[in-house]
Amino acid sequence: MKRGLWPFIAFLCLGWASSDGNGVIPPPTVTSNTDHTFVLSAALTRWAEAQGLSNGNYHGYVVANVPRRIGVYTASMMRTVESDSGQGSPMGLYPSVAYLAKTGPLLHDGGRRDNEQLLHPKILTRALFRDKAPGHPTGGRINDLPELNRHGFWGFPVTGSEDCTITVPYMSGYDGNMLVIAPTGSIGIRLSDNQNNTVDGIVTILQTHAPLACP
């Protein structure tokens, strides 16, 4: 599965992307053969059409209802290149540190901002591995434990302070952009272009500030 930092949030809350309207200049498009991203985008487009949104524009809907509500107004977005030269499907963002710094608190606060619920609380709890439901094994192993995925979040398994296994959720983005959502309430951010999709170092640093305790 190709990892994308933002397609997960489309599954989680009907999408999360930058805007190419209201004065925000869209970046160059790139070609992608990510089949699951295509299927997800097509499904969301059909949902938007069923809701009466013009041209199935789920992108504009979620931009107005999530990023802009937390103070994020610009971010470079990647789109697929279509054979008919039409506008391609959104497939991910190049986020900034400021963007991710505003995203972390939204996730830690259960999807709420200024006492308003922006993300579905139960789905978000499940996505962050904060309930007892099992995650989906990816086939990979970390620390001799199975790597997990749930609603687009990756799960990094670590041993807690009392020898229990704690799953630390994180988002893995294009070329190695990472956002770790530590159960302690902290976040870890790394932006890079070296295709390093591991978060071992980030989790280690976060643990030095606040050790992960067993539930």
C-alpha cells in the first residue's frame, strides 16, 4: 500500500485538503497510479453528488469545514493528471510545520475546535487506537510486533512503562513527511524528502519527554 499523509482523513471525515480557490494558487500536478486513492476519491465524489454539492466537489466542502476552521488556509496539494487534461483527483498535500501543529491538537482534542465537533468522535477514537478494537495488520513488523493500520492511521507498537504494548498512531506522507500522535498528548513532526517512512527516532524523543504509560 502506498502511504499518503492526507488521504486517510478523507476516509475519516470526508476529506482534508488544501483549497485551489479564493486566491490560493494550486501547485503543479503530479502523476499517480495509487489505485486505492483513486477508488476513495471516486467514492467521495459520488457521495458529494448525492448530497447536492456542485460537480461532486467534496474537496471544497471539507476545506471549508475542517482546515479553515482550525486556521489552515493554504497548503500545496497534489493531484492526478488525467488523460483528458481535466482536473485530477486530490491525492495528498505538502504540509507545513504550522499546518501540522494545528492538526495535532484537533486530533488530541477528539476532533473538537472551540467547542464545535469537526471530526466524528467515535471514528477518530478508533482511528487513533484509543479503543479496544483491533487494528488491521499490514504484514510488516516493528519491534518484533505487528505493524497495524486503522482508518488510514499507521500504528507503531512500543513497550510501555509496565511491559504492555502501546500502539502509537502516526501519519506517513509523501517522501517521508511524518506526524506522530503520542498518547501522552504530544505530537512529533518530521518533514523530509528522503523517503524515510520510519518513526522510531520520533517516538524515542517523545518518550524522553513523557514516557508512555500503560492504560
